[in-house]
Amino acid sequence: MTDKGDNVAPPPSAQTVLRLVQGRPARRQYPRALPTLLQKINKRTTMHVEEQPRLISSFETSDIFKHPFIYVNFADRDDWTLSDKEQSNLRKYLERGGFL
């Protein structure tokens, strides 16, 4: 008799979503948007994501190239500005298939 779990593939490792939080906004808009999105992805798809995003403060970090998804709530600020390095990194990230 074989164990039913013999042919079951191990669960895929969870993807970590990065969340850009730049500066200090007057007030966060839609604070439940990302947590709700991550919960729905886990519930309704075969993809598994960590429900706690990893925070970054800038696109200058090379860590962005290690993660396929970055969440940015552009409604948080009226004055988004990106340095030349951030613009370059973000361009490379998106050209390589990253999702913003």
C-alpha cells in the first residue's frame, strides 16, 4: 500500500512582494488594498505569495531585481519624484519582466 502523499509535489515557495513606501505621506490611501490583493491571490490562484510585503523606500536598491512584483500606491503622494538611478533601475526592472 502506498502513502497518498508519495506523488504530491511540495508546495511552491512563496513569492515576496515588495512595497515601495517613499517618504512620509500626509495619509495612506487605500490601506487595505495590498493586504486584500495578496489574500485573494493566495485564495483564488495557484500562486503563493507572502501576505506581508517587504518594504523598500527607493527603487535604488538592487533588491528589486530579486523579486518579480513591486506594489506602489501612487495615490499616497502628490509629489512622486525618482532619482536618475531609480529611473534607470525601474526601467531595467520592467524591461526584464518585473511587474509594477
